[in-house]
Amino acid sequence: MVQPLAELIGNDDSAALIGIRRGGVDVGRYLHEKLSLAGVPINQTLGELNIAFYRDDFSSMGLHPVVGPSQVPFDIDNRHIILIDDVLGTGRTVRAAMNEIFDYGRPARISLAVLVQRTGHELPVRADVVGHSVDIEADQYIDLDAGKMQVNIGRKA
């Protein structure tokens, strides 16, 4: 996944990574480190989005949703933003993340990189860079072991 992402960035020195909490931040840290070591021109800081308020199901999340601040410590205007997530499923998380990004400014371009793209899209959202594509059943879930960058597939109880 690092090589296709490096090719997507090329010599674009405006590129910056933003991870979606929770799993996307872990994947983003991993990719940021690998890209930096490979000499790819990437912003020195990884941004982090907490998209809880931007979700279309926020009102149905119960009385105590976990909401924390996003951290985007750089100007995103006219930058190539590479949005990072662990799993692309329905597309709703990515839609919420893009809504939040535009609250920070107007990027020149947004690309999406995901560790896993699964079946079950509800919105027309597809990743530009995909680590793995999986076709799983509706009663299965994908879990990321961030320490090993390993994907596990389980069955819902």
C-alpha cells in the first residue's frame, strides 16, 4: 500500500495525510512513517479527524457518544489531502470526514487511501489506494490489529 500511495503523491510537496479516528489514525501513522522514510514529500504532521458530529446517524448514537477534538495543525487550502481510513464499508464515514475537511478550508484535491475496502457500499465512494479488497457477508465484521497492521474478519454474534 505504501508504494501505490507514494506513486499517487509523486513529487507533490503540498500533500498531507489526515487519518479518521480511530483506525484511520493508526493506519495513517504507519503510512506517514513509511512514506517519510522513503523520502516521499509529505507534510511533517499527521492530521486527525473525529467525525462524530458529522455522522448522519449522530442523533441515534445514544446519550453519550464519544466525541473529541479533531487535530488538523496545518492549513489545508490548496493542498492535496490524502484521507486515510482503516476500512471502507458503506462510505458514510468518508462522506462525514470530507464534510469536516471543508470546514477547515478548500483543499486542491482529496484522495482516499484505505487498508481494506469491503463490499456493502451505500454511497458512491471508492478509494484511490486500497491495501486489500474483501467480499464478506453482511453478518461479518473487519477488525484491525493496529500493532501488527493485520486485518481480522469475524462474525457478529
